Amino acid sequence: MRMTTSCRLVLIAIALVSLCIAEPFTFEENRGQRDSRIRYTARSGDTSIIVDNESFTVAIGSGTKQESVRIRLGRPAKAEGDQKLASISRYRLTGSSNYMVSAPHFGAVRFNAVADKADALLIAAHESLPYRFVIQPGGDPASAQMKFTGVSKLSLDEDGNLHILLASYEIVQAAPRVFQTISDDSVPLPAKYLINGDTVSVQVKHYEKTRELIIQPKLLLTGDYPVGKRIARALR
């Protein structure tokens, strides 16, 4: 059976849409294929994430149009892969030693002890980068701090979302999702961002101090937010 012109056009359109859909992030460990200061990298579409032992950097665009923001979660802490995946990347290293290395992939990267009784976790996701502060019992949620470097302006909208303005791009970080597990139920808690210069913290007024507290911001890196507006959108 011969394919009609209209069918061909539909298939071409589907193929183009498929090519435009970014793959989910996964974190690749540096086994010598990158600068020694880098611990993990991730890439999806035109967005890259670079993780070191002090912070993570989100880079948008490519070439001369690439811009980036560096985010430090509390105090410097060693980055460790978490939620190991079955996939790997293989590289041939050149120079004094010419050999192959296998770089494992992870679904998350953990920063231990970013504050007293607080850890942080970067989570691989599709079209976003959720990250999580885990506040242990007795810890202070005010220690969940994010220091931004490379931004022109930080601001909040009426819904509590954080707008991160770069020179030519704007990234939106969704209002924080905060919860505690009580009697096997995830109980949401009201919270909001507080901006102090280049540092953002999370205010949680009412919570049970004897239980673990989860604070989860989310960087919205691609897609629409709200409908009709590109999240990481070019401003000019």
C-alpha cells in the first residue's frame, strides 16, 4: 500500500516533535573524562548541569549564547552519586594514558551535611530539576539556603515562585513543596521563599520538630509555565 502525501506529512511532523522532546536528566560521574573539579554532569536538550563539591551549575543555551547560574546549597559538601542506574557512558582517554573508562549514571546526587542536621539531594527528572533538603529531627528549616551566583535579579511572583533572571534568560523555580510523613501519610506544610541579596531561604512556620522535614524546590528548565510561556525563555 502506497503512503499518501498527507500521511507522510503527519509522520514527518511526529518525528520532528519527537526530536524536540528532551530526554530526562541522568547524572554521569566524572571518571577522568572531564575537568577534575567536576564530580557529575547531566544534559537534556540545550540545558546542562555541572556538579562539584560545593555547588551545582545550570547552563542554558550553547556557544556564545550560553548563560549559567551557580547554586550552592548551604555549606560546601562532597557530592556523591545516589540511585545508581544500569546505564553507563564509555570514553577513551588520551594523553599519557590511552585507555577506556566507564562512567556510571545516577538518578540523583547527594550532598551530605550542607548544614547541621541537614542533607541535600539533586533529583534527575524530565524537563525540571527538583532538589531536596532533608532536615533531620531537631534541625532548623532556615538552614535550607540557596546562594545564587551569576544572576541579574531574584524576585518572587504572587504565587510564591522564584524568578531567576540572567542576562538573556529567565529560569523559574517553583514555590517550595514542604512536607512531613505522619502516620504513613505525606502531610503538606505551608512555606515560602525569603530573598536576602543573592541568598534564598525557606520559611516554614509550623511543623513537628521531632520528625524529619522535607523541603523540595524545583527548577523548571523547559516546557511551559504557565501555559503559553516558556520557562527558561529568551528575553531578547
